[in-house]
Amino acid sequence: MKIRRTIFAAALALATAASGSVAAQTATYTDPLDIATLDAVRSQFGKLMDLANKHDLKALHEMFWQSPSTLLVAKSAVPSEGNWTGVWGNEAIDQKLHDIATSGPAILQPDFSKLKVVGLTHDLAESYVPMTITVSYAGQGGTPKPFLMIINWMKVGKDWKVATEVILPVPPAPAARN
């Protein structure tokens, strides 16, 4: 019983110390990327949206980190994959983007006023933006619908590349109860 109390007291002390250090870090946190670098990532995001809306698949390919670890999360057209799926590696991502681009209209309309870009490290950044996507791919009817896009950007040489792109549908609000 005494050992349990000692372990509990030690765990409580550790948790208290850890939460204090997190609070201290939060109060003094500064982004690891300067404003010019964050603006460069914002610019890359704008370029990505422009290329996607033009269906410039070759230029889109160049926007992605060239690695088998590159990830795109998007709507699946294959029932066995479920409704949404992760697509890994550049060849698979190129095919997915080709399939989406050739399925009919595909228009991404980000709300640039809500675009948020933060540095995670000196060579990693993350962007978040709500957007409307109009697409006919995989049974979607070509009606504009709300989505969230979250991108992890990696510094490769002098450029910022897409390492992970996650596109999430925003579910409709629940019906109001009377």
C-alpha cells in the first residue's frame, strides 16, 4: 500500500511538473520559422491550388516530396478501400490525381482568409484551410461541398514540398431537435 502511495505521489509530482513546463513553453513559444518562410509556404499553397484547378498534373507532381512516404488522403473510388483512403508514394498519388482530374470538374476553392500556416521545425510546416470542393470523382455529384485541407510541408533543398495532404469532408450539421 505504501509503495502504491509513493508511486502515485511520484506520478502526480511528475504530471504537475510536466504541465508546468508545458505552460511555460506555451507562454514563451516562438514559431521556428520566420515570417518570410511562413509566407513562402503560403505562396506554395496558393500555387498548389492554382495547379490543382488547372489540372496541371506534371506541375502538381513536382509540388510533392519525391518519396514512397508521401501521403495523400482522399475520397476512394474503390469500395474495398472504404469511403476515404490513404494513397502512399508518388506513383500512386499521380494516378489518384489523374483519376480525379479526368473524372469531370474538380474545383478547389480555399477560404484564404482562414489559411493558417505554422512551423513545426525549421524544415517542417503545416497548413490548414477550410475549402469548398466541387468534384464528380467516385460518385460525388459535382455539387460544391465543404472540406478541410491539412498539409504537412517539408523543406527539400530550397523548396517547400507537400509531404502529406489530408482532405477531410465536413459532415453536415446535425438536424435541430424541436
